[in-house]
Amino acid sequence: MSVSPVSDDELGDAGRAFERYWSARTAVRSLRDRWPVVGVNRVLGNRSGMLRRTAAEAYLDQALDRPNLRVVPDCEVRRLEVAGRRRVTGVHTERFTVRAGEVVLAGGTLGTAQLLLASDLESLGGAAFLAAGEHRGLAVSYRRKEPAEPGMVLPTVLHTDDGLEIRCYRDDFATYIDGLPRSGSMVEVTAMHWSPVRLVAGDERVRLEFGEPSAEATAAMRAGADEVVEMLHSSEFAGIVVQDSVSVAAVPGFSQHAWGTMPMGVRTDALGAVHGTEGLRIVDGSILPTGGRSGPHATIMMVAVHIGNRLSDKG
Ligand SMILES: Cc1cc2nc3c(=O)[nH]c(=O)nc-3n(C[C@H](O)[C@H](O)[C@H](O)COP(=O)(O)OP(=O)(O)OC[C@H]3O[C@@H](n4cnc5c(N)ncnc54)[C@H](O)[C@@H]3O)c2cc1C
């Protein structure tokens, strides 16, 4: 799946002001480079024009002619079929049961946890929840003098050496999500540290219970938010931000990055095979051993491609 950086034309006024402000104070990654730096990093997107390219478009479409592949859309898997609390023999869906020598779960950290918690697997020891990591973030909100030009929601970010990702969102999220009340434009100060969340078994869906971020993450977020407030009061943002409209959230939100319920090296092997079971593999965010210093999506895709290649003997 190829990626490309947001172009200069797509930054919007807030993105341009953000990059002008920080480029006078820290390093800036060249648009030709892919590896993030401590400093300003233009966001890389897996998109064609303004549309995200999905994993299905990148990988599934080209495999649809395979005679041994059957894709069943709009069909929820309800539970694993398990023999003797150890051997996974298939899946039970809302419409039918599939028998298989091996099941590869790719339901995402939440979807896979739901299926694992609903299945009577000895290796999970009757657990009522699975622990995961999240990236918590403090929102620094402000009102704009003029509406933002339309464009990509997150064009540019700053990485700090104490593990923050400071995200310059272009506009109020309500501009992008129908039905969301307006809450102002936002710069989010996210601690790319492990913050705890529990995925608790529910009747139909797992429930998320958030723990407290560590003292280190909280201190880093608070210090980062102070710097962002200073930035929003700087001359670079004078034409954008309504005076006295800047406020810092009282409680950190979360990034929808939950990962690591079944970490590779602890609960699975290097190819996602689940320890203590037979015929069960997981290939999604559940197996990430760490959350990394950026969003997990690219890493999940990379690990999935690697495992796929190894299993098909290409890697
Ligand atoms: C609003 C939002 C913004 C995000 N922004 C970023 C970002 O900017 N950068 C970044 O790196 N990450 C971002 N993330 C996180 C990123 O999207 C996820 O980490 C990544 O998609 C996880 O990949 P996955 O393959 O593990 O699971 P998913 O992409 O969630 O795929 C799992 C699939 O399995 C399906 N499924 C689940 N359970 C079942 C079932 N029982 N039966 C049938 N199908 C099932 C789901 O419908 C889904 O299609 C964002 C997430 C959200 C929600």
C-alpha cells in the first residue's frame, strides 16, 4: 500500500502557521523522507486524491480471482468453534458455521477481543477482560475567526523527544462527521506512551474501561498543552484564532488506537499463532507488542503483509 505526504497546498492556514511556528524551533522532516523525526512531520496518507485507499482495495481486489478464496460480505462472526478448549475448528457466523483447519482472526483489537472473550479457550483462563494499550491526548481547542478551507483533517504533526505527538487538526471535527456538535478547532497533545484500557466482555460488544495515564504521560501532556497555548497566542496564529477562545480539556481523550491484547512474543508467536491453542492465529492490532510513536495503522498493515508472505513462503 503506497503512501504520499500532504502537499504544501493542502496544509490549510492552521497547518501553515503550525509548521512556520515549529520550524523556527525544531527539526523539519523533508517531504522526501518517510521515517518520522523528532520535529515537524507532514502526515503521510494512503489515499487516492481525497479518498482513503482501504486494505481491501490494496490487497483483496487483486486476489478475488483465486479459486480457493470465498469472500462473504456483511456477515458477522459470532464465536469461534472450539474443541476441548484448545483446538479451534472453525467459526460460527450469524448465518452459518465454517469448519477450518486454521482460523486467522483479523477483527481488529476490539472485534477480535469480543470473539476471544466469547470463546471457551483454556489459554485465556476464563478471563472477563483483556488489557490493551491506548494513546491518550489532551485537546487544546480554539475558535476560528474565519471558517477553514476544506481539506485533509490532519495535515501535519510535531513529535517531541518526550514522546508526544502534537496534532494540528485543520478544523472542528463536526466539519467532517455528520451529527457531531461543534466544539471548536483543535490541536491535540497526545502521549504516545502506553496508557491502560480494558476490553471487558459484553453481550454483543466489548466495553472499554479506561485507566489513568501514567504520571509521566500526564505531565508530558500538560507541559505540551502549555506550549500549544503559547503557540496559539503567537503572531503565526494571530489571523486565525479568536482572542481569548483557547481552552485546554480537563481530561485526556483517547486516539482510537487500542492495541496489544494478545502481544506477539507473549501470547502469540512471530506469525500470530496463539500460544496454548491449535489452529488459531491473529493478524491485527491485537498482536502489536507496543503502540509505537505514531498511529498503529501502518505497522499493523506491515506486520500483516509480512505474516502473509511468510505463510505463503514468499517472505
Ligand atoms: C476515527 C479513527 C481514526 C483513526 N486515525 C488513525 C490515524 O490517523 N493513524 C493511524 O495509524 N491509526 C488511526 N486509527 C487506528 C487505526 O484505524 C486502527 O489501529 C487500524 O485500523 C486497526 O487495524 P486492524 O486490522 O487491527 O482492525 P480494523 O481496521 O478495525 O479491521 C477489523 C475489521 O474486522 C471487522 N470485524 C470485527 N469483528 C467482526 C466480526 N465479529 N465479524 C465480522 N467482521 C468483524 C471490522 O468490521 C473491521 O472491518 C484510527 C481509528 C479510528 C476509529
